[in-house]
Amino acid sequence: MSAPPLPPAERAALRRLYAREPGLAAIERRAGPLPWRTREAGFAGLLAAIVGQQISNLAAAAIWARLRALLATPPCPRAFLALSDDALRQAGLSRPKIAYARGLAEAFADGRLDADALAAMPDEEAIAAIAALKGFGRWSAEIYLLFALQRRDVFPAADLALAASLADLRGLPERPSEKALRALAEPWAPYRGLAARLLWHHWRHVNGRAAFDS
């Protein structure tokens, strides 16, 4: 199932980004319209971030489908905590990811994390609250803000696909480092999240790979 098109406000913001960085406009000409990919907010969206850590989108999507089959809709932290480690391993979660996911579920179940509270926080405050959990770093928090909270200016500079995409797009001799990539993205503010979506769109087109949520 294809992702929906950009909301009108995001399409207008994208035009402003193109005016600032015309080179990014070539991505849609080659790869087609940018889809608007989203994830569920709250526990489900952060659980998806754990599932996707350090594995391919194809593998993550398969594990996520098996995990969702074990849980209620929407996924409930207490229902997750009731699952055995064996059931979670059979779904495809590694031992560390099981521990991280249980910690996440406990944080939501006891009120230390709250979806509405996260949504009300500024970007950096929300990133810090999520990254404080074991197993979460800045990258996972930024992915959540981008796709679950649909923040427009969040740029996960530690993402290797973003670095590879920009290197390919600009003909760079090697992938930029996280620090260099964050610096290269600075001129795109306050639309860095849209730029990240475009770079992933370009990289999927170049490699013919599906997104996690395709």
C-alpha cells in the first residue's frame, strides 16, 4: 500500500525548501512525488523505532508485522509486558531489544512517558525525554519526532542512508560524517525534516528498496 501524498501545508513548505535549495527539487523529478509517511504516536511509534534499529527496512517490517499480530490494536504497553520473552524472540526481537522494549512499556505503563506530553514538548526537550530511556539514542528519538509527531525541522544526522543519499546526490567522494551532515543540513532550517524525507526518497529510488512502512 502506497503512502498518502503530502498535506497541503507540507507541500507549501517543500516549495519554500526548493527555493532555498534547488538541488533537492531534482529528487521528485526523478523519484516521483514525495510520499507522506507517518507512524503511530505514543508507545506504538517508539516500539517501532526499537524494532527498526540496526536492521534493514525489509527485516524491520517483517518483525513489526509479527509483533503487531501478538498485540491489541493499538498496541498497549501492558499487553506487551504480558508477552513472554520466548514469544518476543519468535517474533524476531533480539535479547537487548526485548529489554529495551520492556523498559519502554514500563515507562508508559507507570506514567513516566506520556504521548500527549511528548507531543506538547519542543523538539529538543522531547528528544531528551526519549533518549533518556535505555536503548534509545538521539537517532531513535528524532525518527519518532519526524514520523509520529510529524515535526518539520528534525534531521537525524546519524542516519547512514541520509549520508549516503546526499553523497550520491552531490557526487561526494565519501559519505559525510554525522557532524558534517548536520552542518550541511543547517541551511535547510526550518525544513530539515522535509529534506530528510526527500533524501530517503532519493535513496529508496536509487536502490529500489521499500520503506519500513511501505
